[in-house]
Amino acid sequence: MNLVTWGILVTCGKDERMDSGVDVPFLDLGGKPVLTYALQAFEQCADITGVVVVADKERTERVRGIIQMFGFAKVRRIVSGASQHMGTVQSALNVLGEDVSLVTLHSASRPCVTAASISETIKAARKDGAAAVGAPVLDPIKQIGKGGLVKGSVEKEALWTLQTPQTFRLELLRKAYAAVGRKHRIINDDTEALAAIGKTIRLIDSNRPNFRIRTPDDLMIAVSLLF
């Protein structure tokens, strides 16, 4: 069964900013805004039909200019985000057509995303309802007490870091958002909403660096990985 999948690319919110308050998606990375790398991955992904970009209201024209300059044909809508993550994503969900069955969410501050990783989450979500890219924790994990003293160890075999892209069946995500809304909960990640309705999420190993840019040093690392 061919399930129509749209991407939602988030460029606003605290996770898209450095500690200094600089908006990461609009920083220069190899002569292009950071945002363009994620847009290119969605453009190249054969499983993606359309893309909604969510931006701060004052950034929407900047986003429009980037899309026109680089010719990203799959971007169909640019919408204004909200002060909280769930409201930001809901702004994008509200403009989706009735034919959309799956949505793939991604943080624009992760420029190393690939079309292949997007497709992997879509394939898994078609089967399981929800899937996300992640990476197993490889270093030892310690519990730290007062004064920085080690209190004990945490078994790392069951620990993964959660990343994006994340793909969900649209009806599941809407059901999860409704449940979270009724409880007046604030979530910062959509897998938390799915957990609220008892839905498990399949994690897929990214198999390559897929970090979020948080510091100027991260920009330099991204340059070395992408060029």
C-alpha cells in the first residue's frame, strides 16, 4: 500500500539555537545555510511527497528566499511556529492534506541527515507505526554525586541517544497529541507523546554522525563531515 508521506522540517525553537541565542539553521555551512542540507535530503528522498517548513514568523521570508534560491520543489508550505514544540509541530499538521498518511519530522540543526535515513524511518513506520533514528551509547555511563564523585555505573547496553528524523503514522501522532493535551503536559520530543498512549517506537541505528549543531565547534565538525 502506497502511504503518502510528508516531511516537517523544524527551524525554530530552543533546540534550533546555540546557547548564545543564534539560530543554527541560518548559519553559514560551506557557503550555504545549515537549513539547506536537511532540505536537500528531503528533496532527494523518493518516499517524501511534500515538505512543510516551520519557522519563526520573522524568519518565514528568509526561508522562502532560501527555497527559491536553491530550487527545493518539494516544499509546499512555510508556516509560523509556536513557543513550544508541540504547538510548532501542530502548526504543520494543520496544513496537511487528507491524503497524507505518514509524517517525518526533522530538526534543521542536524545537517548530516541523509535521504536513506529518512527512508529507513518511513519503511519502519509503515510497519510499526512510529520510528526514529538513534545511536547506541558506546562510552561508559556513570552516576555522579555531590562534588563530582562517581556513585555508580549505568548499564549502557540498553541506552541509545534519540535523534531525528522521526516518522509517525499521522493518525497515531494526532491521537498522541490529543492525549497529551488533555493532560496538559509539555513535551519536547514527539516520541514522548507516543509513549503517553502506550505506543512503542522502533529505533534505527543512524550508522553515521547525525549530531545536532549546538556550538561553533560543531560547525567545524560538520564541515569536515560534509565536504
